[in-house]
Amino acid sequence: MFLNLELESETPLYLQIRDQIIEGLACGALRDGESLPSTRQLAMDFGINFHTVNKAYDMLRQEGILRLNRKTGAIVSLTQADPSFALAWTARLRVLLAEAHVKGVTSEMIDHAVRGIMASFQSQKEGEQ
């Protein structure tokens, strides 16, 4: 598994797990239909509480990214975004951009960062094939 948890980070572990799974999907390290380790296994691998992993997996389930089943475990199961996702995503983006603006980040810097990140997803996917 490609996760790299920073135990001393201010970002909660469940969010680190969730975010890294999302990034793994974006760059092609994870694919639709792929199995993830069980909550207990992943917790044991990192020496963390299984409820932490369960919280991350449940968030991903609610977001339409994972299917959880007692028999089959956690399976990546992507669903199409509904209109409410676009509204929520835009609201989160607005706050991130506001933070950047307040800290003096220019539009050019933001544009450069976005293009670089999107290109990295594509180049990582191409490298996997």
C-alpha cells in the first residue's frame, strides 16, 4: 500500500488516510475495483487504532469512493459525482483560494500550482501503464 502516515502531523490520521487514497486514485496508484486492506490490517500495519482507519473508510464510503462489505472488505467503487458534490467542492475550493489570497499568493502562482498538480496526476497514470 502506498500510504505514508505522519504520526506527528497536525492533520488527523483518518484524514491523512482518506486524502492519500484519493490522491492514489487520481494518479492511478489505485483503480476502480481494487481491494484495500481491512481496517484491522491497515491499523496493525501502522500501529494505530482500527477505529481511525474505519473513520477514513467510512468517509470514503459516504463520498461514493469505497464499497464496504463484511465478506469482501473495502473495495474501490467509484460513482459519478452528483450536483451536490460540485457545489460542496466549489465551496471548499473557494475557502482554499481565499486563504491563499489572504496570504498573498497570486493568481499566477495558483494557476501554476493547479496545472502542475493536474499534470502530475496524468504523468503518474501514464507511468503506471
